[in-house]
Amino acid sequence: MCKEPMNLSMCFVGVIWSIFIILNCVNAFSFDYVLPELGSLSRIFESKVVLNVKDYGAKGDGILDDTKVFTDVWDIACSSKVKLRIKIPSGCSCLVGPISLGGPCNSKVTLEIAGSIIAPSNPDVWNGNDTQKWLYFHNVDHLTVKGGGTINGMGHEWWATSCKTDPENALMFHKCNNLVVENLIIMNGQQCQMTFTTCDGVKASGLSISAPASSPNTDGIHISESTNVEVKDTTVRTGDDCISIVSNSSKVTVTRIVCGPGHGISIGSLGESGTCDQVYDVSVREAFLSNTENGLRIKTWQGGTGFVRNVKYENVWMLNVSHPIIIDQYYCDSSKACPNETSAVNVENISYVNIKGTSANTEAIRFACSDVSPCEMLYLEDVELVSAQGGTTTSFCWEARGSSSGTVNPPLSYSTYASFLKQIISSSSHLISYKRLSLSEFHTVRSVF
């Protein structure tokens, strides 16, 4: 023991020298003995940080209900101060009813789905539960959901009685910041397949999302009141919008998306019932849409306020799309006629660059903008949309103000005053030239995905 301050340094040197001597006295046999023990400790530690649902009583046969097991395992993971991983192993099909998995959690949680999660096929199972949610994650930061497995919403019975009032969300993330969702198969959601609401920092990638083309209201990815959202390398085949971006969302990037069948990539609807909605800083690039009802769509109701601003569509290919480019400020999804209103959601600074493909209808571009709030700063560059049937294509402009450069086919006549402008183009040489280019372009796009 060192009592004198002047001897502290000598004491420290002595301790270090003692440790050195002890280490040198340990022979090779001792290390050979110790290392396997360290490996055992590592395996024990690994078993503690991975929570296999089978170890906690999950039957995983797709018949018996595993909902309570999921709740129990989630509570363990969320309350732990050590980062834990919940694992659904390959071959495990867990039947899970409506469930709420909430935070805040004490550490980062990962849900690894190598097997599958299956919803009850009968909507009556919901009983008094919130019918708007099946797998509901909320108030969980730094959550990761991944694994290469399947989430199956078993939505067929829901589709038979589908109603747009209080639609069911299959997989929903609410107030989940710094969220990662990757490498999953999401299919047959009751209605919306996957929803992000009030999230900040979302990375979604490597997803395969599907429901039959006839399934109603089955949006693939629905983004609401969220910011800093990145969706990439994903395929969506569904009965409604492949991707919908609504109410007060911003800084959304959509890259390398395959869409179809479905209703395309939509911003809106916005402004319903006089609401104030804002969507801005949206980028959609390197997308391929085939056999969809719409391509790139912005839709707003009359009577709303707010804006859609700073949206760029770039490098988008379309095949047999019914309405390739559309801005509709007179959107009215109602059984009754919607009245004319004196306010509108502003639409401004929207650009379309290198958009090519075939239109299933004669009208390939439609800008139906508001009389009281015309579309401003529209920009088209190298846009070439020709008829899938080999005829001519047309454009429609109403109160649309902007500019173009490069080849724009069909050409536009931007509005400088309230007028009806419709142009029909006829250029067979242009059509033949595009067909020669489109075949190689489409093959290139498909090879990427």
C-alpha cells in the first residue's frame, strides 16, 4: 500500500510489473484451456441478447394464437437496458392478433422476422380492439424490423366488406424516429399495407409489398405527417397507390421503385374538408411503373389550404400507364358532386425530368389546376409519353403555368390566363424513334430491379 504521495508513481510501476510477470507465467496450455471457456461465455451472452419467440412459448404453427407471447417478449426487450433482438426463426408461422407494441424503450430493439407473422383471417377476431391497426408500433426510437421473412395480413375477408371509413392498417409505425424497415415480404394487408405516421428518420428498403390488383384501398406504403423518409429498392404490386404521401410530410425520397399493378405514386389527397395540408421537398427517381391506373399524381380537394412544393420526378419509365402525369386540383372522391370553393392547396415548383414510356389512354399529361390558385413553376424536360396502341397522345392544361426544355411529347401550352387548352400531336417518325429506344431502356430498367 502506498501511503506517501511521492511513492504513488513507484507503486503504479510495481503494479504494472506484477501484471507483466503473471501474464508471462501463464503457459500455452493455460490459454488453450481458457479460450474455449471464453467461447462458451460468448455463446451464453448471445443467447441472452436474442429472444427467440419459440423459447418463450410461441407455437409457430399458424393455428394457435401467439399474440400473448409477442406481447411478453416485447415487454422484455423494450424494458431491457441492453440492446436485444427478438427473433422469429425460419419455419415459424406465428398467428398474431391485433397488437400494440409501444415505447419508449430503454435500448434499441431489433425485430428479426426470418419466419412469418400471420393475421387472423376473420375480422370478427378484432372484437373490441381498434380495427385501424393490426401490428402497431408506437413511440419506439431506433427500432429495426428486418429478416427476410413474411408479414401476411390475410386481408381477403376485409376486402369483401371494404369501407374507406376507418381503414385497417396492416403494419403501422407511429412516432417511431430513426426507424429501419428492410428485407421483408409484406402481403395481403387488410387495407394499407405499411403506414408511417408522425415519424422522423425512416429508412425502408429491400421490400416486396403485394396484394391483388382488385383489393380495395390497399396502399403499399402510406406516409403521413412524417419527415426524412427514404424508400428505396422496393417492389409494390397492389390495388391502390403504390406509394401515397399525404398531410404534412416533407423530405421524402423514393428511389428505385417498381410499381404495378396499382394506382401509381401519389401525393395526396390533400385539403379535404377545408384542412390545411403541406407536402414539400419530395424526390422520386429511377422508378418503373407498369399497368398502373396513374403514374405520377398530385391530387387536392377544393376548399383546402396549404401547399405542395418542391417536388422532383426524375428518370421514370412507364409501360401502359392509364394517366402517366396528372395534377388534379379538383379531386372529388365522393358519391356526390363536390361544390366549387374559393380556396385551394397551392401547387408550385414541380419538375418532371426524363420521364418516358407509353400511355394506355390518348391523354398522357393532365394539369387541371385551380382557378383561384393556379399551378406555378411547373417544369418539364425530356418528357416523352407515346400511345401504347400506336396512335397519338394529347395534353390538357388548365391554369397551369411553367416552362419546358428539350423534347416534350405531347407538347404543352401553359396558361397565361383562364382558358381551355388542348393539343393533339401527330408525329409518326417521333413514335417510331421512341419505340426503338424504349425496348432497350425498359430492358435496362428491369435488369436493375
